[in-house]
Amino acid sequence: MKLPFLQSMSAPQERDVMEFKGINFNAVRADGEMADMHNLSCDEYPILTQRKGRAAISAALLDPTNILVKTDKLAYVAAKAPLAIGATYGGGKVGYILQVGDPGYDANVQKGYILTPTDLSAGIAWSNITGTSVTTSTALGTGQANTAAIIGQAGFTNGAAKLCDDLVLDGYSDWYLPSYNELGVISANRAAIGGFSDTGYTTYWTSSQYSATQGYTRTVNGVISENWDVKGASHAVRAIRNFTNDAIPSLTYDGTEKGILPASGEKQMCSVGNRIIIFPDKKYYDTATNAFGSLDYAYTQVASDLTFTTTTITSANTDFTGFLAGDAIKISGCTTQVANNKYAVIKSISGKVLTFDELMFTACTEVGVVTLAREIPDMDFICEYKNRLWGCKGNLVYASKQGDPFNFNVYKGVSTDSYAFEVGTDGSFTGISGYTSHLVLFKENCIHKVYGTKPANFQESISQCSGLKAGSEKSIAVLNDTIIYQSKLGIMAYTGNIPELISKNFGARVYSEANAGTDGEKYYVSLKNGTVWDFLVFDTKHNLWMKEDHTKALDFAFLSGKLIFLCGDDSKIYQCNADSSGENFVWDADFGESTEYMKDKKAPMKFYIHAEMEAGSTLTVRINCDRQGWQDIYYAGFAARKTIKIPVAPKRCDVFALQVAGRGKCKIFSISRRFALRGDNNAS
């Protein structure tokens, strides 16, 4: 390709090699800094290379919010996956999922019918009332009303409808006898549901009346047929119930769903010992015992259920299975002996008896409605530090009993006690993190530090400085004894003293949100600027910022020696720096505007781009003179690896910009300038 004309240089030529210095969004940049870039890396500094690839390690999740790694296994929070016909759910098997046109269908919420996994009866009458008409329907969505109508008849005592209505299975008590059409659509899915005989036939009652003396039936075997019979005849019964599979979040660990989380939205997650802790839900999952449950627990007595002695509380009806020895419980609601309303630590548990330290209570049989509760404080942000669960909310700070995230009210005067305090600085806490020598509690305009190893020697200090920006708690990452986070000023590095701004190159850009992680060498952060996200990488070794692309990363974690992130664009989890062989994505580097002045003298220039291109790659070089628009001055595709040196000669102009772009693997070794200085600064 013919290059634009370059004026002859009569003066002695000098050579200058630009050093690649990462991205700089400011209006004024140093040589080698890029005004914009995509998908380039400084992994082989000072050479520019295509960044490494990313590999999806999960399918698309439904409304995911958080990821965490525990014992090198992945945990994530996402909405429950859509249910399939035959899935075990809600006390039985999914028998039918509502379709477009069905009563109650909702395009945004999965709904349908759950069928009992086995017959409730091999033979029972439709009703003991065999000659009286009752108003029912055959339509979808009417079985529950039909069942109520049958049971509500004067003189009704027994029959298929009552068998369903009385059923309590896996805690569900809203079963009913299906209508004629409800059993029909369920029967059509018999193979996927399972549990039906493939030989012979079984006839089932429905809740739809055929006449005053007859009820509709359906016969299910290799084929499905429908019929009716007298109400006193004996036929089999299956119950159904409605289900709604809302986008309810759940915790999945190592590929298996472990439990439902009652609150939707963003979570706070950390690990303490063997347990994964989840807030604001106050849930835990124990990776050692496979137990999922609530951190808090409450027992409320029925009338005159509890008997107090000086050292025990005994229940007449219920085992205290929800409490643990060592729990600090709040006792409230006592009216017979009001003095028994207090906090107390359980010494031991034996069935229906809780034992405490000596002379704890006044003996009585309590007639009030008493509640025994292991309470967990509300906390906006949590972390593990020195084997305690720490958290904060507003101006309050809490620490659990050491090694025990279930207890925040144990005060026995020992080193493992719980701990709490309130601060007086303005604003609410915005985040929390452990550090090598102390706990760090962030506000937007200050940092609170907690030193010490036990309540007796905990000490707090305050640094007035640029703290963590509200809404950027996921920007916190600890890298080589440095906490890196987003403040209102930009990205900060905290090493125990006053934080240092490390994002001066961001210029006037204001990022409203930030989510970050580290691979132990670099700080990866996804930042929101208006409606656009920037995925940036900070190389701590060379103090360079590189921009990869516009990926929206919701959360980061470290799995099997690799940094992973939850992508908000497609709801998949990706591994960073994966094997990128064959991954030919587009990259570019815009070096911003330059002038023809060097050393305060007019200096016509010629550039040389020294690069190595891999097979299958392409390279394009563009210039923009006097802001007239980009002009391609070089393009080539490479069938084999090739080292090239490309001359670039801008035409005479006041300002010009240089851009290098391509696809596929590359190495840009250097961009050098040759220029001839002129003696007259005003030479034209």
C-alpha cells in the first residue's frame, strides 16, 4: 500500500522509541500512553500482546448475584432453574406446567401442578353422597374449588375429595382432587412423571361431576381414556397441588442446590470455618456436614409449656433441636417470673431440657407466651477475620463468638466472647475487609481500624481519608498486603496508612459501581460509567492500567488457581486467562493526538511499528490528521507467523493520532519515531 507523502528531512535525524504505558483517559498523555484500547495486555511487558482468552465454566444461570469459592469448590447464588416435567418438587412430581392460554399462565413465572408420587388409595368412592348434584367444572384451574364444593355438601363424610384435602405430605397441606381436564393434561405426561403401571389399567377419580349420580374418571395405562362412573364406585386417587416457581434465589455448592434463600437481590457472602455465610438472609451452609439452615433460631412455647428451675428450662412438648450447647439465647415473654427475661448461655441440651449455669432463673411454671431466641444482628456487610464473623450496619459493628458464627451475645468474660461497639463518625458503613494486622471498616470519608485478638484488647482507631464509595463493596480485593478498592476519587490502594490514589489516569471519568477481584498479581475491576461498563486491569508490578473490553462482571472469586468472574451480560461464569489458542478476537490501541513538535522544535516525523503476527491474524494501521477522521494506511492478513516493520508517515498537519488494530494473536514490540529537528520553532 502506498503511504501518504512525507516531506524530505534535511536536518540530522533522531530516533525515539515510545514505551507502552497503558491507558490514560486524561486529555494530556505521555508518549506511549493510550487514549483508548481493547483486549491488549502487558503480560509480556514492555511488549503489547493480545490478552489471554476467557472460558465459560458454567451454563447461563437465572438471575445470578454472587459467587464464592470454598475448599476449592464453587458456590453461587442464583434463582432456581425452571422445573421440568417429572422433577421432584413441592411434595411430589411436577405433572404439568401451564402453557400459553391456560388459566393462570404467566410468561414471567413458571406455574403448574404437582402430583403425588403414588396413589393415595387403590379404591375409594367419589363421595358418600351418591344422588345429589354439586356444582363443579371440568376446566383447568377448577379442581381446588371442585374439591371444596364436594366436601362442603351437607352430609358429606367421606370420599376421594376428602382423602386429598386431608393429605399432608412433606409439609404441604394444600392438596386437592384434580378436575377432569387437570388429570387429563397430567396423564399425558405419564411417561415423564413415572409411577403409573404400564400393564393393565388404573382408573382414577376426578373432582368433576358428570351427573347427580356419576363422576368423571380417567383411565391411565399405555393409553389414556376418559369415562364416568356412579359416585359409589371404587376407583384410585391421586392428589395434586398448585406450584409457583418464582425466581427465588438458592445457594448451589459444587454443582448441587443446597437451600432456598428467602430474600431476593444482592448478597453478602463469606466463609467461617467450614461454613459459607449468607446475608441478609442469615443462612449458612456447612461444607463438612452438608447442612443448610438459619443462623438464628426461635422457639415460642404453647400455653404453660415451659417449666423453669434455677438451672434448667424444660418443655412439656418439644425437643430443643434448633439450639446448640454454647448458644446465647434471649428469653422474653415471661410473666409468671419477669426476672427470667434475660440472656443466658446454654450449657447443655438433652431432648426437652436446656441446662444453664447455676442460679440463673427463678423456679416456676411459666404461663406467659415465652420466646427463646438465638438472635443474629442485621448486618449490611460481613467478612471473616481471625475466625470470627464480623459485620456492620449503620454505625454499629458486631463480632461473633470466636469460631461460632451462630452467636453474637456471648459475654462471659473470656477471650472467645462476642463483641460489639458503635462509632460516632458521619455516615453509614460502606464495606468491611480483613487486613494483615487489623480489621478495616470503611465509610465514604474515613476508615475505622480494629486492632487486637480478643475483646479485652480490641482497640479502634480512625483515619480521615478517602474511604469506600457506597455501592462499591465488591470492589474490595486484597493483593500482596494491599487492599485495593473504589472511592469517590477513584481506585485506592491501602497499605495500613493513608490510602493512595492509583487511578489518576482515569481523568474525569466517574464510575458509579465497581466489582473486582485479583489473581494474586493483577487487580481486575469492572466499572460502570453511565450505561457502559469498562473491564480494566491494573498491573501492580508495572503500575499500568489496561482496558480489556466492556464486560459487566458482577462478582469475582479464585478457583483452582484461576480468577473467575460472574458475567452480568450473559449470566455465565468465566475463567480469566484461559488457554486462548484459536481465539481470534478484535483488539486495538489508540495512542491519542500528537503534534510535530519534539524538544520544542517543529519536527516532521516518520513512525515505525515493529510487530510479530501469528497465523490467521490481521493488522490495520490508521492515522487521523487534524481531526479529519481515521484513514487506513496499512492492512494485511497473515497466513503464517511473520515479523514485520511498518513505516507510517503522516502528512503535514498540526495534530495527528495513530491507531493500531487487529484480530488474533500479536506482539507489538515497539513504535519508534524518526524526526528531524528544525532550528526555527515557528517553521511551517
